[in-house]
Amino acid sequence: MKRHKILLVIGDGLGDRPVKELGNKTPLQVANTENIEGLRNSMIGLMDPVGPGVRPGSDTSHLAILGLDPYVYYNGRGIFEALGAGAILNKGDVAFRGNFATVDEDMVIKDRRAGRNLSEAEELVRELNEIGEIMGVKVKFYRGTEHRVAVVLSGEELGEHVSDTDPHEEGLKVRQSTSMSQDVKDSRTAKVVNELTKKVHEILRESELNRRRQERGLPPANIVLLRGASSYKSFPSLSSRTGLNGACVTATAVIRGICRALGLETSTPPGATGGINTDYLSKGREAARLLKEKDFVLMHIKATDAASHDGLAKEKVRALEGIDRAMGQVLNQVGEEMVIGLTGDHTTPVELREHAGDPVPLLIYTPEIIVSDQFSHFDEIQARKGSLRIRGLDLMNLLLNYSNRGQLFGE
Ligand code: ZN
Ligand code: ZN
């Protein structure tokens, strides 16, 4: 039996609910997705990424889709953000997600994103990396996208059960981090975080870059707010669990980080932005290139989720059509001799503007003759009549099975 390659396309926040602006149709119903409909030999249906009714984050859901139970393996987003930003983590390192923000002299937050477009982020991160060490703990900052950073603490005896310094709201004071357990590791880590926050503010307050920002009427990036502490432990790689060597095409740091944690090669081709202005064909070309080298390629497209969070129904339709074009690009370059999975990591209904626990439409195409589902259009309504009804954790097994790569369980 021929072992097929596998392309898994994840439209972030793919599914939806009927939208008033679209005449009570869903964005998928309205979208022109001819390449997807061209995949006649497909099964369709619904997937609960984490579990029925569970509202997943992109991180927990991607872990499940890549075969790891998030209830066992997930302990916060910080480590994935850090890996996605290029950090090399060792066991016991504690990572945080961070934002450059603006505070006044009383440490009250004026702007959680320091104006959002922070063109000085790279240089500010360099200035902060002069700190080097706090209380014998190594500190390293990594630049994320826009105003985001990742911070990694390395040293003996660090804990991850510490509270955020980010109050998650403007008009409030920067919080003191506190230990959330009786463990001395956690109280020591909280102390390091508070010392670090003081030091960061001192450096940024004095920074020439911020003085120049203020001269131009821009809010100074004079603090880094920290949240989501998580401690690094290694994950069972995709190849050790499935035999697949894989790669991932994404422009989103946290997805890049998850894929790196699971041993996948990651790539962000030119023009891929992680937003609604992304270059879909560039992503398709890169996925096609990687499919020549790898058994498994995950092509992640964030635009659908970005449009949903902003409540932009028509942009979501355009993003779905972009996903269809990216898939068309792969099919043009690689042909139809592969197994294709197409789904979302969760639904993000545009009218809700946040993730929902609804099941996500799913399509599995196989080049071999099997019983396919009759459908004329890939959308939430037709997916309900399809034969698949699975959890995210089942998806890799289905893809392995239809690509003739499934391992025998028992004898
Ligand atoms: Zn997502
Ligand atoms: Zn989202």
C-alpha cells in the first residue's frame, strides 16, 4: 500500500454561526471555495477540538490536533510564545508572555500596548537584555510581534505558580507577582519577577528611544507586563509518536512555538503576516515545497480568526476564500496524491468576536477510493450531515490511517 503524504490545513477560528450581515448565512456558506469542493473524494463532518462544548484557545486546541491531550500536557502559553519567538528552552526554565505598555509615575497603566505599533521593540529588547541576571537567575527577553515579548527565567529552583504583573486592564496599577502555592520555588520566582519589573521600568524610563517617542507625541513603552508563567518540560515529539517527520507553515508565534515543541520544522514565508492581509499563495507555495521533503505539513492560517475577533464578516469570507486559494496552490504544485485534512482549531463566530465551544467543520480527502460523503459545499450546515464526528485528539489517527501510515495496536 502506498504511504501518502499528509497536508493539514488549519483555518484559525474557521467555523461560525449564521451572521445577520450575511443574510443569516455563515461565512463558509457564502465563501466561494471551489478548490475545496473539487476534492470530491472526501469525508466531511464535525470536530470538537478539545471536547464537546469546551471553548479552546489556539494553543490547547493545536496540542490536541497534533495528538497530545492538553489536559495532560498544557501548562500555560508562555513557553510556546517564547519558543515561537526563537527561545531555546531547557527543562525548568520559566517563560512568560509580555507586553510593552505605558504607565504613569504611579505605575498606573495608561496604554496596555504602548501605542501598539512599536517600531523600537527590537532595540528596546536589546536594552532590556543588558539586565542579564536578577537574584542569580538568568533573564532573557525575546521580541514577539508588535508590542509583544517573551521573557525566560533560567536558574535553579524556579516555580511557575506565580501571579501575573499584568492587571489586564488600563487604569489599574501594575500588580506585584505573588506565589500561588506554599512552595519556596514559587515565592522566589515571584520575588525575581517583581525585582525584574522594577529594573525594567528604570531602564525603559531612561531610554533615549522613549524620550524620542514622547517628542513625537507617542506613548513611551516604559514597562513590560508579564502574564501566563509556565515551566518548560519536554514534549513527546510528533515523529516519536507517529513516525511522521513534519513541518509547519505559520506566521503566528504561539503556533510556531507549539510546532517547535513537538519537533516540527517551522517556516514563515515572505508575505505571511498572521493577519487578514496575509499572502495566501505564498503560504501555499511554501507548504507545497515542504511537502516534497516531509511526510506531514501543517499549514496554519490566522486571518479567519483575526477577522472574527474584529467582527468583520466580509473579511472572514475573504479569508476563507484565501485559504481555498492557498489549497489550490498546493494542489497545483503537488497534485492530488496526498491525504488532506481541513478544519479549524475552534470556531470564532464573528458576531461573538471570541472563541466558542461549537464543533468545527472538518474535511478529510483521500486519494484512494473509499466511501465519500455527498456534499456540494463545505460549510457548517452540510458538515452536520457528514459521516465524521470526532474529537481533536482523533484527527491524527484518521490522517495516519487514510495515508496508510497507522501503526498496529496489539497483534
Ligand atoms: Zn485559534
Ligand atoms: Zn482567536
